[in-house]
Amino acid sequence: MPSVDVRNEAGPRFDPLAARLDTLAVETLPLVEAVTGLPLPDPVVIRTMTVRDWKREHRRSAKRQLHSETVELDVPLKALRQAGIQSAGRQRFRKRFWPTIGGQAVLFEPGRPELVLLPKALRHGGRLDDTAFLYKALGHEMTHLAQYAASDGAIWAAQDTFYPAQRGIADRDYAFLLEGHAYWADQQITTKILGAPVSTVEASPHASRRYRKLAASPHRRAALEQFRRACDTVSQIVNSYGLDVFNQVWHRPDLVPTQKETSDDVAAWQARFSALRTQ
């Protein structure tokens, strides 16, 4: 079983949080592998960070990715400009919505996936001392790490690319797959630990006014509804065809859902797994 490496980089006052995360992570880790049927990277690195450092690391990794992808693909000028606009848009999103991002699986350094938690965001959300939420966050984000490990990083690279058209995947909906799977997994994991799935649809009574305003925004509400649909769809596929069949998606790019399927016809995506069961 992989080891857990918790690093508190958010300041001494969050040492108790780091110690609690270490305890919860050791309990959660084997359940992630059991529920998903996927391996986790070793070690599983968990970092608490300041918002300022988190933003800086995102800017740095985005700059590196833009350079490496542009060189690799020899993209035309129009695509390069669009990628710059997209990168700036991601930065604006993080600047505005960081209070709603308590935890996140990231790749700040090539080949080193890790789980980051923002104590300041957890405080805004009223979740800093919410053990049930921390179980959910760890289970959810560790599932993303398992997705990375199962695909040797390919699934994250495809989701995060600045050039989906040049890679021939512009029609694919990676967020639907990855988030649907992670929400499905964290429901199973928290049920095993706590007896029932942990829901964070409704804001904590201890959430800040700023958090509540962001959580009520049309953008976030639409995203949560899409993730709910994605979770339900993954659950149906796993229940109908089995975990081994579903897990072929991590090394079969042709099984990733299309945007047309996730918006209009999820049954068509599900049906593609039916053929695998008979092979």
C-alpha cells in the first residue's frame, strides 16, 4: 500500500490540520484503491498551501505547459493566441472562485501528482473542522490521483491540454468522465467510513458570506448539476457492466464520452461499455 506524505506549507497554525489529514488519509487511502480498483501513486503527497503560493504555482505550471505544448505541436498563431486567452481565463477563475476550492489534485511538477488543500478556503467554506467533509475531499481528490496513475498521466494531460483540436480530442468531455468518477467514488468511500455519503451541495452554516455568494452563482450551480449527472452516469455504467469493464476507459481514449453524448445522449456512452462486456 502506498505511503502518505503530508506537508504543511500554510503556516504553523495549521499543524493540527495537517496531523488530522495524516490520520484521515491513512484510513481513506486503502478504500480509494478498493472502491476504484485502481492503484494510487506512491507516495500520496498531500500539501496544505497558502492561496498566494497556490496561485503562483498554477501560473508557473501553466507557463511551462504552454511552452512545452507549443513546441511539441508546432501550433499555428491563431491556436497559440487562443491558448493564451484560455490560460488567462483559468487564472481569472482561480482568482475569483478559490474560496470554493478546498481541495484539488494538481500536477505542479511533471510526473509528480499531488493533493493540495487550501486551509483559507476551507475556513471560508466552514469546513476547516468538518471531519466528514475532509473524508470526502480526500476520497475525491485521491481518486483523481488514481486516475492519473491508471493512465500514466495521459488522462490528465488530455483534460488539461491547451490544444485539444491539435490533439484530435476537441469533441471529448474529459471533465464529465473524471469528475463523475471522482464523485461516484467519494460517495462509496464516505459511505464505507461514515455509513452514508457526504453531500456538499448545500453550504455549511458556518460558511462566510463571500463563499455563499460564490456557491450560489449560476456558474457553480450549473457545474454541480453537470457533475451530479456525471456521477449518476458513471454509477449506472459500473452497476450495469462492472468495475473492470468501466476501468478500461483509463487506457482506451475511444471510451471517453463525447460532448454530444454528455449533453444529449448519455445512454450512447453507456452502450459503448456493453460491447466490452462480451469481449
